[in-house]
Amino acid sequence: MTLTAHVLYEFDKFRLDPAEQLLLCEGRSVSITPKAFQILCVLTESSGRLIDKNDLIKRVWPNSFVEEANLSVNISALRKALGDTPDGQKFIATVPKRGYRFVMPVREVRELSQIETKTPNIERPPVPIAKTAEGGVAPTEVAKTARGDSVLTLPRLAGLAVLITITFGFLFYFFGHQRQTAQSISALTVRRLAILPFQNLNHDPNSDFLGFSLADAVITKLGYLSTLRVRPSSSVQKYRGQMIDIAKVAAELNVDTLLTGTFIREGEDLRVTSQLIDVKSQNILWKDSFDMKYDRLRSVQDTVAQQIIKGLELHLTPSEAAQMKRDEPVNPVAYEYYLRGVDLYSRGDLLPAIKMLEASTQIDPNYALTWAHLGSAYSAEASLQLGGRDRYRKAHAAFEKSLSLQPDQIEPQIYMANLLTDTGKVEQAVPLLRRALQTNPNHAEVHWELGYAYRFAGMLQQSIAECERARALDPAVKLNTSALNAYLYLGQYDKFLQSIPKDSSAAFNVFYRGFGEYYKSDYENATQDFDRAFELEPSLLQAQVGKALSDGMRHQVARGIELLRETEKKIEERGVGDPEASYKIAQASAVLGDKTSALRVLERSIVNGFFPYPYLATDPMLNSLRNEPQFANLMQVARRRHEAFKHTFFER
């Protein structure tokens, strides 16, 4: 018999038995979840001492990732099971921003229990015998070995040595080869990473901008790596301020790795905590906290980016390593304004974003990314909200300034190409994007912009191929700001509608959903979606076109024509580009019977760079114009430019 000590914990009316996984209250069993039981064990064993939240999570969920909310839920369930007071101060006290403390006195009880042990009877096996040549009895080789006699002759020793050498040589080769193969696979494997907006633990509205903009900074820093596909900021912005379901988010973004983080700002002090999670295993590959002064914000992106590279064991090319080490100095105040501008732009607050980014350039005119985002804000405000030709000029100048400061930076190349396409210079945009793909072949947004440019020139199949390639690399690329219109232009209406996110409430997507329905003669749903888009964002050019079509379907043709003419007048006065958007005014005017306006806007659209001749020649919305002499002339202009583009970029 052996005596062993059995440890139990008693507090208030409760008795906790960790070994038996049992919690009793006055002799009756209390039902709680396994994780809540583990939390209770950790707290009672550390009775009176503060347990940090992160330490508690590590002990209860070792080698796994869980959000802090999971801990809070289990603490709440545990308090309920114990009958704690509403403020949670009788048993488990919360120490704000730190962790938890078990405040009820705990008494440790050790009970002795008996364990019966038996000593097994071990019998020595009989020694085999053999007869000698003389008829006597001699020990066999096995018997000799059993009692320690040597039977290894010199030849046998030599043979054994050779065998051992061959065996170890094979093992060395095998495991060395396996290690080399594993390293090669690791080097070639492309990881898919999403960096989610950081959570503001202080809930301070003045610091909220850091959540998205810090994530954006890290995304930008890692965008050059060939072995890492980082989801763009536009794909992750919808997760700001949300509780994160790891598996769900990973599936939505089609990634195998997630980076989540939190931050706390208190005056001039900033703490950033981030963790890198392998989605499949839900293991934490890396986790750390960084304490810094607020004026060192710029260092966050470098620190987190380097830790991601280390955690994923990425192999960088010499040029990538040099890119990662490049430190572009920037004034701390200018950098804060830049981050605020990035956040405002992501929310669609274009004018405040422009003001913030302009202020940043005035403080420090040598930070390339500020100019890149300022140019993008100018361009978006011009094309989507009729900001005028002055905005386009400013956008072009901003992109040129950014590229002069950092010629190889991918963001201004993408933004500049988009601007060139929107302003009738698609032939200049394509070479710029093709060069970008030579150094960034897996950059989803570059592929999308190239597909966008091809669409303007009427290379519709090639446009679809590039855009589908972009969506394969990143399912959320340009999901709320650009549609896969080439399907529409080819008459593949079902595929077009399938390419638009069904649950999106963005006015842009709602309009295009209605536009696809209109082409399918589903006028009832088209009317509803057109009206909804206009309600959501009445200043959006596409929404104004949809509202005019909706008026026409309600037999309010005059009101629809008036709205289209007002929109055309704004475009003419402000010199707004994006000839594809203008083309929709021509379509709606033709449908509503205003042929004069339709031909006038159609001419401006083609001359300004929208010349998809195969679509223009078959678009049913232009049928009322086809017998007009001017229409035939315009088709000839579009056909010649389309064929010249095709010859230049696809037939040489």
C-alpha cells in the first residue's frame, strides 16, 4: 500500500477537487464548462494574487488562439455559477486593463489516499543449451550472450562496423535530404496573410484612427514580399471594431494566417500588442507587446513587419531585404496627420481626408506615401463626387511627387495608372501596370487595374482574365469600389450579378446590382435597387443615373431626363473624367428618349478614352441611336482606337 496526498481547495460554501474535475457546493455538484473549471483552478491556486489576462489565457488555452472576449465570457459564466455579486467582487475581482484576482479566502486541504501496489514476479527465462561435438553440453551463443561471454569474431566485428556505417550514412542522407526538402518547400510556399484593424482598448474616439491606419501601415510595408500575399487594406477595413471569429474571417478573406492586435494610448504613452495566428491549427506563431512614446508611431510598422517575417520564417530576396530595411524618415506630427487621413479616406470621408493629408504634406513634404494617398483622395473625389478637373490635376501632381521620392513604390504606380485610365490615357496606364507586375506578380490590385484598363479599350476577355486573377489572389479586392463590368459588356448577366457581393450595402454595388437586373429586364428589382443606391449616396454619379432610369420606369421620364442633364452639366462645368461613368449618362438618356443628349455625352465618353468597341456595337441600351448618322461616325472612332490598342499591346 502507498499513501499519496490529494489536494483540494475550500472557499465559502464550495469545495474544489482539481484531480476529480469536481466542484461541490454544500456537497452538491456544480455544473460548469471545462474551461471555466480550469480558470477557477488557476485563480484558486493563486488565491489573492493578480493573474494577468494574457497569462490566464496561456494557461487555460495553451498553444491556441482565443480572443480576450472568450476569457470574459467564461469569467462571467463562472461568476454566475458561484453566485457572485453583480459587480463581481465577492469571489472574482476584475483589475481594469490588467486581469483578475480571486478575493474570497481559500483554504488548501490535503487528504491522504491509499494506492495498492504489487511487485510483479519476474522470472529469468531458461538458458537454452546445445550439445557439443563430443556429446557434452555446451552453452549456445544466446546463452553466452546472456551471461556475458563474447562470441564476436574479428570478421564479424568488421561486418558489423560496415553495417553500422551504411546505416548511419543512410540516416544522415535521409534526414538531411528531408530537411533540405522541407526548407525548399518552406522557401517556395506562399503564405496568405490578413492584417486586421487593431482594437482600441481605451475606446477613446480621438485615437480610433490608429486601429485601421496602423494595420494599413504594416500591410504597405509587407506588400513587396514574393512569398507573402497580404490582403489589401480595402479588404480588411470592414472588420474594424468587431469581435473576430478567426475561422470565419479567414474563410472570407481566403487566408491561412491572421494578425490581430490591440492598442492603448494614455497621454504620450502607447502600448501595441499583436499576435500572429496560424488559422488551420489556431496556434499563435508569435505574440508580443511594444511600449513606446506616441511620437514613435512610425516604428510600429517596422517592428510588427519584422516579427511577421520571423514568425512565418519567410525567405527574402536581397532586394526585398533592402526594401524592408529602408527607413523613410518623417516628422511625427506629419505622420499622425497621414494616419488620420488614411483612416478618413477608408471611411469615404474624402474632403476631411484631403485636408488632413494636405496638412501632413505642409509639415513634411518628403514622405512619399502621404502624396500617394493624397493623390488617390483627389482622384476619388473628382470621379465619384464630381470634384472637378482641378482635382485631377492635383492628383496627377501628387502621384508624380510620390514617385519622384520613391520610384519603386507600388501604391503610387497603381493610383497613377487608375488616374491615367480615367482621364483618357489608357495607353499610358497599361505599360505602367505591366512593369509593376514584373516586380509584383501576385499583387491583386495591379491585376485588377490592368483588367480595368483592358475593359476601357474593349479587350473584354483579357479584362475578365485579369480581374478573375485578382479575385483569385484576393477575393475582396475592389469589392465595394469597382465591378467586373466586362461580364456585363459581353452579355453574361448572371455571371456579372454573381460577381457583386450579395450582402453589400455600398451604394456603388447596389446600383450595379440594379443595372444587371435592368439588363435582364427584371425591372421591379432594378427600380428598388436604383432607388436604394440614390438614398444611400445621392452624390454618386452612378446613383444619379440609376435614379433617372427608375424615374423612367415609373413613367416620370421628364424628371429622369432633367436629373441626367443636371449631372451632365456638373461634369461639363467641373471637367470631371471617368468616361465609363459618363457613358452611363448616354445610355440612360438614350433609353429615356433624349437622343441629342445621348449622342453628345457618348461622343465625349469615346473621345475621353472609353472605347470598348465590341460592347458599344451591341449594347441594347443604345438601340434608339443606331439609325443616327452621328452614331455611325462615333462607332468608327471607337473601332479605330480599339484596333490600334489591340495591335499595340496584344499582336506585336
